[in-house]
Amino acid sequence: MKKFLNEFKEFAMKGNMIDMSIGVVIGAAFGKIVTGLTDCIITPLIALIIHALFHADNTDQLFSSIVVGPFPIGQLISTIIDFLITAIVLFIIVKAINQLQTMGHKDTEEAAPTVKVCPYCKSEIAIDAVKCPHCTSDVE
């Protein structure tokens, strides 16, 4: 049992585990922000558009009022909008981070070859050699 606890302690104290837990906490907070954005801004904007286009009277609770039997379909629609916003923002963040990481790195071109292989003895010789120093054959 003591060995198991020591292994767990070693696992929990690794840097990856701590980074992952920080990511989960930040992700949860970001999810709350996105939910607030959807509930307070996006859903009312959609309600205004529906009101302007179709002259609907009651668009105060646009998605939450959609219920099919015992299933609150409106909550599902709101959750899908939350997910799409989160996915788009995370995609933009990851894309920006990848661009920042590659921005500092210059693609190094391969250096011109300085040696070639003798076609007769297969030893490496200087690129500008006209005679192989190993087998004394003429090379191009």
C-alpha cells in the first residue's frame, strides 16, 4: 500500500499533471464566460433578428421556451451554441500560438553538397575533384 501511495504522489507531482489541472480550471472559467456571452448577448440578438423579420411578440426567452414533451430542446440549442463558440475561440488561440512558435524559426536550406561518390570505388571525394585520390580514376 505504501508503494502505491508513493507512486501516486510521484504521478500527481509531475509537471504534466499540474499543467493539466490548471488547464481544466481555466477551461471551466472560460466555459462560464461563453455561457454568459451566449445567454446575455447572442440569444437576445437572435431574438431581435427574429422579432424584426417575423414580428414575433414573445422572444424574451427564445431557446429556453422550446420544449418537446419532457425534453428541453431549447437548452440543447443554447449548449450547442456555447460549444461552437468555445471551439472557434480555442481554434483561433491554438492557430495563433502555432504561428508564434513558427515565427521565430527560420527554415534552413540544405547546404550544397561538398562531397560526391566515386562511381568506380564508391569512396567519397571532393565535389570539385576530377580524379579520384583512392583509385585514380577520372571522374566527372
